[in-house]
Amino acid sequence: MRRPRWEIEGRAWPNREASSFVQAAGLRWHIQRMGQGPELLLIHGTGAATHSWRGLAPLLARHFNILAPDLPGHGFTDPLPGHRLSLPGMAQALGGLLAKLEFSPTIAVGHSAGAAILARMCIDRLIEPQTLVSLNGAFLPFRGVPGHLFMPLAKLLVINPLAPRVFSWTADSRAVERLIRNTGSVPDKAAIDLYGRLIRCPGHVSAALGMMANWDLHPLVRDLRRLEPQLVLVAGAKDSAVPPEQAARVRDLVPAATVEVLPGLGHLAHEERPDLISRLVEQLALADAP
């Protein structure tokens, strides 16, 4: 199943000069490194890749040593076997990458499912940051009918090898724009182009579907009370993928957590207004400084 190719889909990739490839945990990873200062880890969400940080990473690199990998099977990183596409499996794979790079973040920033992966890593002591910043973090299982339908549907799509190909074949620019707008965000031309490059590769779509099919958040919800870093829950007020009310529900599980609501922004708030997120992270770092 065709995967994104660095020489084709990666041509003119955002922050390409910061890109490199490294072998770790049995995978060839695409990573981006930039900046100097305290170590800061950026983990994107399901279906995205390092392009999601195209505006934010250079801003943060003025004050931090940034590491941003493509998740397994996403972008230009090798896929994991299907049975390892679970939340613990992804966390363990990322832990192997960080061990290889000897990277110990003091701040970890995750978007959507990336925030859940980081929380799992913190609980399992794979990383020990001072602060975990969740950008529209997907910590909680779907409630009601969506919860009963979503996982079985994702599993059916993974079992059917034609599903990722059909999805990719139908992903023209208008379909990609519609997909992003359905999350509450307003995409620019760059976002439509970059997400379109990835979505038109069935291998990337297959990895995203496989990740969703193996996603069980119930153990994470049970363990969130053991989360040690300061948790900052950033929620886009217009997010229709992970509604901002979820941040309040997570705060009920982690009473020390703080919530920052961003008016007028959707699920991809960090792509819409990277300047706001950069200022927020910098302020958190200053507050934590001795």
C-alpha cells in the first residue's frame, strides 16, 4: 500500500531543513530538530504529521530545543504492526525513539491523540516532563451511540484493504478542505495541500485508521489521577472534533489541571494561531523556571 515518499510528497515539506531520519525501536523515523534551550517534545494527532507544527515549531525554537517526530505509520515514519497501534504500543515506540536520541523533554506538547500518547508516556515513566500541554487533547472515550459505532466501524475499515484506497482516491482539495472545516478549523491553502498529500497516500490513511481501531482510552482515564506533570488543557472554543467541554471533564479527573479556552478557534487551533500557542508555552516555561 503506497506510503508518502520523501522525494515526492516530502518535496518542499515545511521546515525541511530541520528534517532527518533515524532508526530506533525497529522503525525508520522522520523527525525534525531545531532550536536551543530546554528540551520540548511535539507530538501531532491522528492523520497528521510534522507539517502540523509548521508555524509553531520555528516560534518555539527561539527558546527551546525542539523534537517533532512523525508518529508510526504517519507521514514519513515506518508503520508499526497492527497489534502495536494501540495507545501503549505507540507510547512504547516513541519511548524507544527518545531513548535512542537521549532526549528528555522538560515540556511536552501534544495535539488531539498526541496528547493522550504523551499522558500515557508520563504515567508509564517513559518521559518525566515538568509540564504537559494538551492542545484539544483526545483523552476521553466517545459517549453514547458514537462510542458504540466508532471503534467497530474503524475496525471494519481496517479489515477491508480497499477502504484506505477508496478514501485516498476521493480526497480532492475540496474534500480535504471539507474534512478540516468539519473539525471547526478554517484551513489555509498550505494546510489543504499538505493534508491532501498525505491523505492521497493509502498507507498513511491505513495507519490512521489502524490507530483509531486500536484506540482504547478507558485505561488512560483510569490512570489519569497518577499523572505527575502540570497539565494544561488548551481547548479551541469551536472544536467540533473534541468539544471544549471535554477539557472540563478531564480537569475533574486531574483537579490540579488548568484550562485555557481559545475563542474562535477549532481543532487545529495551533495551526490557525501558532503565535497564541507559542506565547502560552513560553509563559508556562517562565512560570516553571527557578
